[in-house]
Amino acid sequence: MLNKTITTTLLLIGALSICALPAYADQPVEPIDWHKLPAETREILAPMADRWNKLKPHQQHKLVRKANDEGFKNRAERWQKLSPEERKRIVKARKRFKDMPPEKRKELRKRWENMSDKERREAKDKARKHKERKDKARKDKGEKKDK
């Protein structure tokens, strides 16, 4: 009888806790003042500086948490080293990916995850060479128009 009472009480507490989660999630999160961030965090998040105040507070908090992750730091550093043209190309590619039907995205992700490191490098090289050929063709086409 005592075990049944304890079990029932624990289940009730668990159920109430789960019900309270959505209410807790709706609590307002305070925005983070860019200038109050530690210098290292501002340096890592520098590409976001001009639009920091436009981000929702939960997005700011998420970025600050991620800024402490080594992988995030490495990606941020690589992004900063890219030329404006490379950044634009990546943004366009991400948009194309995002606009794909979910099944197609899932298929591409699965193919990518199943590739070896060597196959991934080869795919990246192939895409880079294709881009260079397209850029050269555009440039040549532009030069022919000028003549």
C-alpha cells in the first residue's frame, strides 16, 4: 500500500513537472547588451555585431552559449577569412538547400553522412572546380559582350 502511494505521488509530481515546462519556456528572456559581452565572445561573434540588436533574446543567448564551443569558434574564424564572394555563394547555396523539399534535403544529408572523408573532399573539389568553370564562362561571356 505504501509503495503504491509513493509511486502514485511520484507519477503525479512528474506529470505536474512536465506540464510546467511549457510555462517555464514562455518566460521572457532578457536581451544581452553587445557591449557587456566579454571581449573574446564579441570577437567570435563579430560577424553578428551589426545585427545583434535585431536578434531575439533567445537567439542572442543561444549564440553566446555556442561561442564557447571550439567547433563554433573554428567555423566563425573560417567564415571571417572568406571573401565577400565566397560568403555570398555559401548563403545562396544554403538558401537553395533550405528551399528544397524535405525529402530531398534528407536524402542529401544521408548521402553526405555516408561519405568517407576522402569522398567528401573529392565532392568539395568537384563543386569548387564546377564553380570556377561557371565563373570563367560568365566572365568570358561578359568580355564578348563588351567587344
